[in-house]
Amino acid sequence: MEHDRSFLETVCHPLSLDHVQVAVTRQFLDECLDFIENAPLDPQCGLQPYALPYRDVSITLLKKVFAAPHGPSGASRQQTLVNNLASLERWRSHSLRVLHESDDYLGAPPQFWEELSVLMSAFWKGVYDSEQQIGTTLSPEALDDLSAAYMKVDREVLLSAFAPESYVQSALLLPVMSDAFHGMVDRLRVASASHDLACRYLTCASGQLSTEVSQLWKLLSLLDDAAALQSALNSSNKVRSEWRAVFQTIVNQHSRLEAAMSDALGQYPLPSGAPLRTLSHEQIPQIALGMSQLLREAHARSTSYEAHGLFDSLHRNVLSRGMNTGLQEQETLDGELNQLRNNLSQKVSEYTSTRAALIQNLLANLQTQQAETSGMWRITALHERMKVVSEDLAGLRNNVEVANVRQGDFMSAFDEVVATTDLNQLIQQETIPPIMLSAGNAVYAGGSPNPETPIADIAARMNGSTPWMKATEAGDFLTITVTGQWSPTCAISQGTHRLPGSPHTTKPILVTRTEQGPNGSQTVPVLTGPEGFLVNLQNSNFQAVSKQTVKEDGTYRTFDKTASTCAGMEASYGSPSLVEGVWGASFKAYVKAEACLSWDSGERSSTTEVDNNANGTESRSVAAFTTGLRAANTPFPQLPAGSLLLVEVERPTASAQALRRHIRNIHPVQAPHTSIAIDRASDLYLVVNDKTGCGSTAAGSLTVNISHSRPLAASIQQLGRAMAAVREDLRSKFPDYLRQGRLHPQDLSALRSQAFARLSTECNCNVNDPSKIPTTFNGLFSAWLEHDLSILQRQVEILAVRREQDMLALELRALRDELASAQAESRWVRMLPLWNLRNLDGAQLDSRTREVVSGLNQYLYPIIHLRYPSVFTALANDSAARARLMHLVDMDWMAPALDRAESILDVEFDIREKFASARAAANHLTPKVVALSFPRPGVQADTPYRKVSDSRAAQVWDHLLTTGIAPFTVLPEDFYTASGGHAQLFCMESSPIIRAMGLFARVHVLDGVVLSNALSTRALTQFGSQLAFPTLAGLETYQQSNAEWHFGGLPVTYGAENDALDTFDEHALPERAGNGLSPFTQFDVNGTVLFSPVKPNEPPLIDMISELVLVFQVEPRQLTQPMTWIRTCHPGTALTSQGLLSVESGMQ
């Protein structure tokens, strides 16, 4: 029926008045909501004359109906909820399609979201008020009943939304669901922290212990998959019946949820592959953000639990301090743990005494519908988590890049050994003429990547027309050396970006800077190496800055959260006022997060960064694993803009040309060295990852030198082809581990063993027989194998961090969009006090509880796990202690956080008591002294210690002599022996911890007298952040997150061939350098102390040194059986005088 405007004024508006009964209003509500659908169009203005009055009347009527009491639980109440949801759905359809004339949610105007937010908050407030009306007072005892009552309401809303008679099957169902599950998810988060603590010490490995918490996270993660949800529900025997009924109803009516997801995404039918979990947050409309965040979080926690027995495994292998076991270190550790315990105990007491006042404050907020400062804990916690995750991601990426550069350094040294020894009879080395590149060599015109684009259209051209190309075969190796700087900034200089803290301000990225020249200030381009750019926020401007993995002084870059805007998310914005705090901080954090996700990841095609090309062969890029500013309109927008890329392409047939879809691998080039091993016959191209069309003169240039090595001897060719086949097979398994998001030490051991077994088969030779295969080449395979495994391990960790980062970004965006209206009736502002009230104890106690959990997990657990595993046995054998751990696991997730905090304090006491007993019983582990020699190339080494290969030694010495930095890497193979040796470890001595270390220089005569202990100096040393610990199961790797443990002074002593241990005892041992770290990491030693003469007018000391020996005193843990996965622990393993060549980058 068609109505004119008078219908709104004479019929609909009076229905909103207080004296009109709700039943009457409801009788005419649908007709009033349908008015806009049937209103006559104005010839000049269309529906515009009706828009404002319709908005006012429709929203007012709905709020009145929603606020009406629903009556007791049962069929009548469910029908009321069904009707209210149907009315909200009717309004959504008319408002979006007719009033706002939008065909999809991504294009819906802000006013639609503001109005929907107001109505959703009114709907939920009415539902909760009908269950339990909150007045101006509420006793602490009634708070727990309130939480249970509201949880009951959540279930009733879900049952009504999925009732057979329900009308809701549009995208509106998604925010209804995410809001209804909000209370459960809040409680599950709190329960998960204590659950994880108990599982650490109960070893719930691979999720073998099934609990209601684990089953609920599983069910939540599968809400978008009917078959998987039903299967999980069938085995969810721990989930209480009232929630099982809810999930079963969702399964029975799942077509309604599928229709809602299709409507939200505008995709019919709904695409496979869990789109709400896998699409980027930019592709998900606001109406689906809450549901998307819920699915991602639940999936991340559920898969983490199944893989590791922990819901939050992000910091599973993270250290916050050293592994020290001395008396002083024990006292320090005890003091820190005591402080955390006391903080929680104090917070429990404070909360208990002030609980009533806190409740009254929240009630006041609820009555006035204003977000109070107490609500800021949500935003603050989210900021802090984003900061930690972003810093972790930057640190892991930095480790990958440093590992790649170290492998390049190693191969560069290997090339020198080949060139200067008789190995040049076995390997053909080709030095390609230097290649000069500038930004002018970029040829890409822009646009979206097309798989049919010829490689020649994006590859760097030599002489103006011909792309540079190099043909390679399986088993070849290339070492790329890059010098110089350039400025390929065309792509990043285009476009503008929102400025954090200023919602409506956009700025470009500046690609020039001002510096003082001879004639005053001048503007110069920002220059960088081949790795692209980072971005800084300086004086409210985005400034491009150089990115380089190796610094100008030759040291390897360590992660610094202040290095760039995106390297670490800063969560501190001062102490703003209430409105400022809620609006400014959240918006600033979101914009910064959003920008960083875009700049630092680019356009990702999948969650695992693994794609298949048109022929089914696998192509792979390292988009997610490199740091750098991304930009659209580059040949590879998922890789750093302004970087130099070496593209490995499948060789086409003679009559065909290489196309983009033939790409097998993309290698970002790093300075100074990048090494590449060829798995299959391929053609290589260089690509400048920038575009043309900016018109500026190219500034700077890079000089690229390439060394191409190919086996000559038949046996070496056979070995080279076998190595290529094995590495190709190994790398084909990477996607499986990346998708499953886990990699155990035993997985690495299995992959390592399989690789060596297949190498023998493929080669049809005994790879351990030096008479058949030179030890150097055997070790070369070890080098690449360990490098690949270490990169895989870090890629798995990086993707886990990226998934959590995406999840946090979605939640930040949801908060941003809710706050964007800046109105008091915003759904977020209205609901926040209510959410805080029902989870008051969690809000007050969660941070201190997590500190205790983190302290036990990050401070204590690694020491217990690696050094005192008897603690686990003691906890298992103590029935009372085990019962308290099991209570934490099985504790009702609805239980008050106060009860949970007190239970955690009980468990903390048990764990520390058992740890103290184990520590006392051990009575200090017996220290051992180990040493490793790095001989100077071309000089006879005469110390009695195990020596690294010529290639590894050459790498250290070359770097030392050219940069002043000696980059030592120590591997398990360097110290372990199956049969015994001088200054070595037996294969049953696991997880050694450094008590002290030093560097000994073997010197020759000076004025006819052996220089012995003439100087006692210290060299500034950077200790690796990746620490490896050999265990019976394999190599356990931990990340040292505390920067205070990354640097220290390393004692340097000098003497004759037999003086190393004596000088160590006298001068190095008291210094205790490296105390608490693992010896199996990298040590970058500033060796400039070696370049000064001992006496005036004498040559520098460095000229008299023939060997550099790293000496350690370590405390190992005794095993009952050997660690046979270590190569030097294999029965019958023999070492040549040059030792085993091992990976230089494996432990980085």
C-alpha cells in the first residue's frame, strides 16, 4: 500500500509516544518500516523528502519495541525475540537497499553503520533488561548470578535467530552471532591463560587432553563449516548440554548462516575455504568483522592447542632472561617471580575490598550510557598485544634475513676456497661481468599482475632492450655480491596514506630528504641498497628510509622496534581525556596497524604465501618472510618496493617465451652477499621491483657481481644433481608445515634424516666416504640442508604471528568503525559498561594473573624443560599438586576470575617448590670446557682443538679483515663427539648453558719471544637472539626477546698453541661473558682490538695471529642415551683434520 509523508506523521510518529501501548506499536510496526519501500517518488528529489523523518520514526519505534519487557523464558519469549529480530531485519533491508541505495556492505555509507549500531545496542539492552533489570545498586554476590543470567540470554538469542520460524538469513545474522558469543569468548580467554599454565606442566602435548575449554574453542572455530561442526559436536562430550543444544541448532539451520555470509561478502554461492577466516581484513565489510574476528581467534587457539597443547603458543619458545643456574642468578630469578606473585596477591586483596565500589561505578556508567575510563582496559590490552606481535614479527623477519646474508657470506667464502685450492679441478667457476643497475632499469608500467605477462616485460634490461638472463642447471650454485645504493622510489612516492591520530589527514611518503651541502640546505633522494625501504613517521610526515641487513660497519642488523614505523607497534599515547582516549588512541592504533599491515605485507594471495602456477608446478615467494615497505603498481606488490629480485623461471620450450606463470621462485637480493642453490634447470632474471613513469632522473646505482659454480667431476656432478633433487623434495614439504602451523623438534630431525638417506639413494654413493666424495662437498649439502630447515622453522613461526596480527587488526578495525560515529548511543559505547560489568573480575585481575602465568612460562619453564625435567615427574607424583593442576584445566570457564587467580597462586607455589627441590638435588651441574678453532686461511693451525672447515674459517677471517667484525657461528656438530676428544662434549651431555666464554688468539713470535697473555681486553660482542639447545628429541630453538641479553663484552686473550685453556681460566672465566646463553648461536665479535700493535713501532697484532679459538665453560645436562640425530654422534663418525663442514646459517 502506497503512503505519503502524512502517514509517517499521523500514524507512525504517534506510535512512538509513551502513552501508546507497546502491543499497539508492534501491530503497526511492519507497515511503518515498509513505508520507505512504498513511498511515492518525488519527481525532483526521489525519496529525499522522506529520508530524515523515516530514519527518526523507524529508529524510535524499534527502540521502543526492543525496550519492552519480554516476559519469562519459554515459547512466548522466544517468539518475541524472533519478532524483534525480524523487525530489525526488515529495517536493515529497507535502509540499505532503498534509503541508502547500496547494493553491497562495503559501499554502505557511514550513516547506515551508525544507525545499525544504535539499533543493535538497543536490541541487546532490551534483552538483558528483560532477563534481569539492573537498578542503581548491585551486591557483589549478585554479580556472579548476573553473568550466568546474561549467558542464558545469549543462548536464547542464538536459538531464536536460528529458529525455523526466524526471518533472519541476511548478513544481519553475523553481528547477532558475534555479540551473542561475546560473553563466552571473554570468559574463554581468561580460562585459556590458566589452562595453558597447567598444560605446560601437565604436558597436554598435541591437545591430547580434551576439556570443555578446548572443545568450545573447536566448535567456535568451525561455525562456518556445517559438516566439520557436526563432527566436532559429536565428540564434544565435555560441553554442557545447554550449549550443545545451541551448536546443534546452528548445524540444523546452517544454510541460514551460509546465506548470511554470502550476503555479507556479496558472493553467491558462498566460496569454499572459510572466507571469513582467510580473506584480508580490507575485503571484509564491517557487518562481518565481529564474526570474522571470532572465527580467526577460535581457529588460531584451537589449532594451536591441537599442535602444542597450548591455546596461545605465540611465546611458546621465548626467553625473557638467560638460563643461568648459579646462586646469584637463582636469587635474582626468585626475586622476580616473588614480585609477580606479590603483585597478583595484592591485586586479589585490593579487588576483594573494593569490589562493591567498582560495581557501583560501572552501574553509574551503564545508567548514563557513557564509556568510563575503566573500559579502556580493552583498548589498552589490544594495543599492547599488537605491539608485542608486531615486534615479534619484525624480529623473526630480521632473523630470516640475517640467516640469508650469513649463508651468502658462507658461500662467498666457499667460492674463495674453491678458487684458491685444488677444488677448482672439481668445480667450474664462472665470474659474470659486473652488472650496473639503477632505478632507470625498472620497466614495469604498472597495473594488476597478469600470469600471462612475458617475463621480458618486467625484467631489467641491459643495453636498453635485452633483458639480462642466465641459464642454470640443477646442482648449480650462485653467489651474488651487491655494492652501491640506488633510489627506485616511483611506486612508493605515489598515493597518500592516513596519518595516525588524524582521521581525515593523508600524507604521501617522502622519498627525498634535506641535508646540509657546501652551499647550504639541499634536497637529495633517499638512497638504499637492494633490499628496499622502510618507513618512519617523522614530524607528522611519512619518510622513506634505507633498509639494510648488514650495517656499514659490517655488523648484522638486529631488530630495533624504533627502526621504522611498522617495525614495532607503539601503544603508548600519553594520558588523554576520556573522549580523546577512546577515539584518538583506538583510531591512531588502528590506522597505524592498518598501514603497517598493508605496507609490510602487500597483496597476499593466500594465508600461507604458497601458490601453484597454471601448470601445477609449485612457485614460491618469501612475501611474508621479508621486511620492507610494499607498494601497489610494482611487478611484485607482495615483495618490498624498490628491492632487487632474482626471479627463477621454468625454462620454456624453444618456440615459447617465458611468462609470469612460469615463475618458480623469487629471491630478494640482499647485500653484501646472497647465495642461491638451483634445484631444477631454470633461467634467471633480474627485476627492479618498481615502476616507470615518474619522470625523475635515477639517482645512484648498484653493482651486481655474480659467481656461478657448476660441478665438473662426474662424481661431483652426480652428487650435485642428487643434492638438488633432495632439496627440491624437502622444499615441496614446506607448504604442508606452513599450513598446519607447527614444526616439532622431531619433525626437524625426521626431515634431516630423510634428506641424508635420500641423498645416498639419489647419488648411489656413500656420502660419508671421503675417498668418494670430498668432505667439503658433503658438508656443503649439510650447510644448505640446515639453512633450509632453519628458514622453514622461522617461516612457520612468522605465519603464526601474522595470523594473530590479522586477528588483532580485525578487532581494532571493528572498534574503529564503532567509534567512528562519535555518538553517545554508539553500540560500542553503550555495550562496553555492560560487558565490563559481566566480566568485572576478569577486567580487574586478568593483567596481573597473566603476569604470573608469563613469569612461570617464560622465566621458569624453559629452565625446567631443558635443565630440570624431574620437576614434571615430581608434580605428576604429588597427588595434591597434580590435582591442583588438573583443577586449573578442568575449572569451569564460567567461574569467577577471582577463584581462578587464587588457584593460579596455589599452582605457582607447587611449581616453585618442586623446582627448588630439583635445583637443590642437582647440587650444581658439572661444568665442562669446550673449544673451537677458526684457522687463518693459508696458515698451519697447531692448537689441539676441533677446527671448522676451510670455508667457514675463510668466512670469519674475510669478514674480520674487511669490516673488523668476526662473525662466529657455533653448531652442535662442532662440540659433540661419539668417542671423546679434546675440549669436546659427549653425546649424552645435552642442553649446555654457557657459564663463561672467551676468544683466544694463537700468536707467533714477537722479537723472538712468544707473546703469551700480554693483553687482557674485552671485545664488544653481539650474541644471537636465536638460541639452540640440543635435546634427545632434537634441536629446541628459543628466541631471546630481552635486548639486554643481546650484547656484552667478550674477554680476548693471546698466547701459544697450548695456552688457550690456561688464559681462559685466568682472565675469561671471572668475566662470565655469555652466562645463561646457549653456545649454539652466532657471535658477532668486534675484532678491532686485534688491529693495534702490542708495542710501539711493531706490526698490528692481527698480522701475527694464526688461529682464533672460541673457548666456553658450559654446564650440560646428563642424559641416559646419546643424541644420535647430531651427525658427529653417529656411531663410527670420523672427522678429517679439517673437521666437518656445517651450516653457517643453521642456528641463526
